[in-house]
Amino acid sequence: MILMTRYANTVVGSYPRPVQAADTMKKPTLSEAETDAMVVWAAQDQSALGLDVITDGEAYRENMYYFYQKRVDGVTFEDMPRLAFGDAGFGIECPRVIGRLENPRFELARHWRTAREAAPAHVRVKQTVTGPHVLTRFSVNERKDLYPDDEALCRAWAAVLAEELRQVVDAGCRDVQFDEPMWTEAPQQSEWAAEVLNDLIAELPPHVRVGLHVCGGNPRRKRVYFTKYTDLAPAFRKVKINEVLLEHCTLSYDLMPLFDLWDFQGDLGLGVIDQRSDEIETVDRIAKRIEPALQRFPRERLILTSECGFGHVPLDITRRKLGVLVEASHKL
């Protein structure tokens, strides 16, 4: 009798707040006590659903870029211009870089420790972090004397992230996931963005498992960037990661030809849950979504997840969708 390895499961990153903020693109800032309580709640809620790998929920973030931009020297939120990104009408006010990026105050290690202490011992807790390319795209560079181009600014963002991530690893974290959705918004920058990310990854000890999430954006549960993954193959071939987490179930094209262009030897986090829809998947539907990946990956290298985070999704919908995800990972 051959025992089949069951599928692993995880979340991409964000988890809802118990009470949804009115504008989910600009959540209110939480106090330290509120942040700790939110992290404990999110870790326990995810664990109770049966997830193998959870996050701190990211609910303390105002959004995935403001959180970091507000907590580093050299950035101002005064007189922010509104910039547009992609072809779907998405725009947001972007802070200005007016000095050297330094003195990060993200407290990622405290968030990770809080989540780790709140979760059962058998549940892994990964640290998700916004990638340096995202922070570059949503920053207005007014110090060309310091950072002459986007790549230089990206390296500066990578340096402050590395400073904090070293503290996260020292606290005991063994799983780090970078989120870089703006590769699909600015594909012409993706190759040097991959090189910057590699230099950041090189700052981490070799025992740290590194994941990369690339999607088409998810503001207010809408895809806003439409570059195909195959067009990013040169960047994917460069980046040195153990795990990649990609959209799959709602793409307008087949994801799998990417792996004709990229001989990826790591694990694939397959987006089999559509967090943009309130419709609840079934185990059978998830099974159908897995089938194409099984033609290229053994099941032990597949991780079932959603296409993006749940930060904008009602909590009851989130729990039901993740409940089916966990059920599928055990039954299929």
C-alpha cells in the first residue's frame, strides 16, 4: 500500500480585521496594544481553521506600502501626489522620498513573535513582507542626488527591509515571503527587481525558506495589472527562492507554460481559491483546479492557497473559503 503525501496549505498573507475598516485601502493606524491583540486573534483564527502555515494577519498595516513608508526616516506624507497604476483605473496618493531611507521602525520581529506564541506548536508562522520593488513604485523620488533611478531607490528600500528581517530571523523565524505584485505592473523593471531581491535574500541565513508572491494586484478585490507570468519568465529565472505563490484559478490564460520557460525546482503555491468572489468553492472544484499542475509538479511540491490575501474580504467568507481549502488539502 502506497501512502500519498497530502497537500500542504497556506495563506498568501493578509487576513481580515474582525470589524472591517470603511476604506480597506487606507486602514486606520492601530496602537501597539491593538496591534498585538489583532495579531494574536489572527494567528489563533487561522490556526483554528487547520492551516499548516499562517501569517500574523497583516491587519495592523494601513496598507501594504503605507505601513513601511510611515515607519522609516526619509519619507513624508505631506503634499502627496495621486498617481495611477495599470490600466484598470487604480490610483492612490503616494508619499515622497525627501531624504535618506534609514532607521526602520516596522517591528516585524515583535509581530512574528506574538503570532508564534499565539499559534499551536505544529503550525508554522511565516513572515510576509512587502518587497522593495512595490515600495519603490509607490514612492515619489524627490532625492535623485541620493537615488538617481528606480533601481537605486529599490536597493535603499531593500536595505531597510534587510535590517528588520535579520531581527525576525534572530527571533526564530524560518519562513519569509516577499510580495512583489508590481512586477506585473512594471514588467520592464522586473529583471533588475529580481536582482535586488536576490541581494536582499542573500542577507538571510541559508536555512531560511524564502517564498515569493507575484499577482495582478488585489485592491478592493479587483485585479488591476494584467502582465502574463510568461512575460516575467526572465525575472523568475533569476530569483533564488524556495517557493513561488501565483494566481491560477481566475487567470484568463494557462499558468503552466511559465514552467516551460522557467526550470523551477522549488514548491508551487497554487492559487486554487478566488478571494475576489464571495462564491464558496467546493472540494471537487479545487480538485479540477489542481489537475493542470499535477502534469508538471509532484503533489509534495504543491501547496494549496488563494490567489491573493483576504484583507479586503468579509470574515465569514474568508473562514468558509479557507475551511474548504483545508478540507481539500486533506481529502484530495
